[in-house]
Amino acid sequence: MPRFGMVIDTRKCVGCMDCVVACQTENDVPNGYCRDWITTEVRGDYPTLALEIRSERCNHCDNPPCVSCCPTGASHVEEFGKTVQVTKEKCIGCKACIASCPYGARYVHPKGYIDKCTFCDHRTREGLDPACVSVCPTHCMHFGDLDDPKSKVSELLRTEKYHTIMPEAGTKPRVFYLI
Amino acid sequence: MDRSAYARRDSPWFWLLVAAGALLTLVGLLAAHAMEVEGHVITGMNNQIVWGLPHVFAIFLIVAASGVLNVASIGSVFGQAAYKPWAPLSGLLCLALLLGGLLVLLLDLGRPERLVVAATHYNFTSVFAWNVLLYSGMFALVAGYLWTLLERRWQPYAGALGLAAFVWRLVLTTGTGSIFAFLVARSAYGTALLAPLFIVLSLSWGLAVFLLAQAALDAWNHRPLPPDLCRRLRRLLGLFLAGGLLLTAVQHLTSAYFARQLALERFLLQDGGPYPLLFWLGYVALGGLLPLLLLFHPRAGGPRALLAAALLTLAGAFAWLYAFIIGGQAWPLDIFPGYAVRSSFADGAIATYTPRLPELLLGLGGLGAAFLVTLVGVRVLPFLPPAEPAPTTPAAVTAAAK
């Protein structure tokens, strides 16, 4: 079984939010909510400033605190792709996973269950990329099997400099940012 | 049949109080219905502050439920016979508060109709699932314990069940504190001190609830606490209050010792708007130091001072919980230290929270349910101490409390 991950080149991301719109359209995300979003970070003082634009979402961590805290097992690691998914029918809406997620990647759907990025599970099972990856105009987003040394994501992580969000949380996130 | 251990049936206040409790519970249920139909969007809760005012009420009720069993535990576990007549009332209050707290928690769920899922699917790595077991276990143990207290044939088992309930309530409060302590994503909570802190706070909050409930029932049913017991409970409340203040101070000092936590501590204790105000004025001054003064000042002793101290303890409890639960979530996650963050998802921003009416009503509904259960309980079953040990005059109580 693959172990999916995402690599995002922050040097190419222009913050156009096409990924956000594509996700909302593809997954019927209700108005006012989002499964992915754009973050702009500035560091330093003028004139030595650094800017990073990132497309963020659920990190589908290898060690997901949202899964270990879910009282009913609704949040779980899916066998296919080792992605973190929520079974709507088992979710009681206790919000424990939202409080546990260091990345703020989850929200309460108006219907009461917890929703988040699925890495477009319905598309990846068909061999397609997630909607956000497929629409990115600068091709800064890459998706694939991290366990496959021949995949594009593995190649990028071997050859490029990257970081992840809050690695000190010990969650082992699987969305990587090239810097 | 000796009816002295029942609440008096001829009191004109009884039905009025039952109606008030039922109305409060009904209003809470209607508020929960509104939140269910309209969604959480009608509450002040958001993606960062996911636990709001209802959780302040719920955690208070659950933690106090554990502590209110003090009187029964002292009687059964530590063999202090003077407390034993009040053990059934202590147990009843525990069940009532637990019920009220769980009602609020349940009705605040995004999908409360799926409670059966929580009861049939357990993820044993989840501290929330542990607490589901701890709460149900507490119900069963305290109900069994009450049975042994009220049914003569089962009284030989009262000691064993009392001990089990005592241990269980310590574990339960540890579990409630651990809900917060295990949250990797909220830097305000990540400390093992929360478990003992919750235990100590539960002891003071529960004892305060017991003293107020006993005083109300005394006014209604003329069953005053003996002066000696008053004096002991006064000292105990003071001890628990001081313990809570000490552990809270240690918690904040430990956190502030870590340089990366300084900004958070400054937010919680100095710059955070309502949260420092609630902490210092609500919890430390009004809910901690003033009750201590009322309990131990040579000129302030007496039953009224004891009740005032209990009331202030409860006010301090709500102030502390609000500052702890809401303030702790309001502080943003420091995803990349040193970066100025701007995003379409409110990263890096201090979250704002304004409680809305349905949340307040749901919380009050939990209090109403606990009140109603207690009221009906003392009416239909002999939870009150029999008339014989009620020994004293108001003057004697005053003298003893001093």
C-alpha cells in the first residue's frame, strides 16, 4: 500500500488560492469553511526580509494526535495511502480532534461532524492527484507515494531542502515545504 | 416509618423549587435544540476556541461532583463517624452534579444523537474515551455505594464501595485534568501538574457545593451540621483552597520558567484582557484569598462567613475555569517562531470569543438538572441525616465555628 505525502515548493507558490477554490468545489466544502488555506509568513527586519507563502492543510501525520484522541475511532488512519480520514457516521462531534491538532486543520461541519482535508481520497483511489495539486497554475504542488523511491515526491525530498510545520510536536507531518 | 431523613413534604417551597429547576433544565434543552438545528454557528465557539462556556459549566459540574463526595469518603474511608450521617446526601449530590455536567457535555456535541456510538466504539488511546468509562463507572460505583448506605442488608459492603468510589473519583479527576494535559496543540495546557491541580480544585469546589446544599436543606428541613463538623469542614475548605492556590502558582511559575512560554504567560496573567482579570480578581482575590480570610480571620468566623466563603469559592471556580479553558485556547499556536504570520485561516492571531445566549442557557440547564435531581432525591429517598444527630442551637453553631 502507498504512503501518500505532498511536497509544496514555496519558491513557486504565488498565493493565488486556486488550490483553496478547487478543494471547496471538488469536496463541496460549505461556505465560510475551508479544508486548505494560504499562509503568508514574513521574517526579519527591513531590508533583510524573508517571505514564504504556503498552501496548508491537514498534514496526514505519521503520528497523528487527532487519531489517538478520538474517543470513537472516527478519526483513523486509512489503509489505502495511510492518510488520516474521518468516518462521518462514527463522529460524535466532540471536537477533541480539533483541540488536539497542532495545525488547526479541522473544523465542525454545519451538520455536526468534523471535516478536514482527505487528500481527495476519492480521486487518489482512481489514480488521480488531489484537486488542489491538479489545478495549481505554477505546478508548485506535488503528490505521491513517499515509500516509492521513484516517485516525484521522494525524488524532491532527496534532492531539495525542505521543512515541515512544527516538527517539534512529534507528529511527523507528511506535507513538506521546499525552501 | 421514620420520615425524618426525608425532605419535609409539607413545605410550600418544594413545588416552587421543583418548577424552577425543571424550567431551567427545559430552557437548557431548548438551547441545545437550537444549537442542534442551527449548528454551532449560533454559538461564540470557533475553530480555535472549540470549547466554550458550556464546557466551563460542564467541567465545573464534573469536577465538583468528584469533590462533593468528600464528606462520604471521610466517613467511609477514613472512619470519621461524625461525617457518616451526611454521606448519603454527599453521594446524591455527586450523582446530581455528574448528571448535570454530562448533560451539558452531551448536548454540546456536534452530533448528540450519536451518543450510542461513543458508548459502543472505544478508542483506548483516547483520554476522552477513558473519561467516558470513568464517568459511567463513577455513576455505577456511587449508585452502588448509596445503595449500601440506604439498605441495611448491604451495609457491610459500604466500606469497600466507599473506598472504591474514593479511588475512582481521584482517577476521574485525574482523567479530567489529563484531557487538557494531553493536548499537544495547546501550549497553555501541556503539564502533568493539571492532574493534581484538578484533584485539589475538585476538593474545594465539591466541599463548597456540599456546604451550600446542606445549608439550603437545613433552612428548609432543620438539619444543621453539628458545630464540631462545621469547624472541621471550615478548616478543610481553607486547606483545599490554599492547596489550589499553591498548585496554580506552581503551574504558572513552571510555565513562565520556559522562555518560549513567557509570551503565553504574559497573555494569561497580564495582557490578555478578560483572562488576567478573571484570574487575578475572580479566582485569586475573590475566589481564593477572600474566602481564606473569611474562614480563618478571628473576627470573621461563623456560619455565615463559612457560607460566604463557599459561595466565593464557587465564583472563583467559574472565573478560573473560564480563564483556563477559553484563555488557554485563545492563545495562537507558534508554528514558526520568529515569523510574522498572515493567513486566510487566522494563523498566529489571538482568537476572540464572545459567549452567546444558547451557550449560557445550556450551561444553566446543567445546573438546573443537578438542582432538580437533588431536590427530588431528598424528597423521595432518605438522603438527609435522621433528626437525632441534629443537636445544636444557632448560638452553639456560631460559637463552634469561631
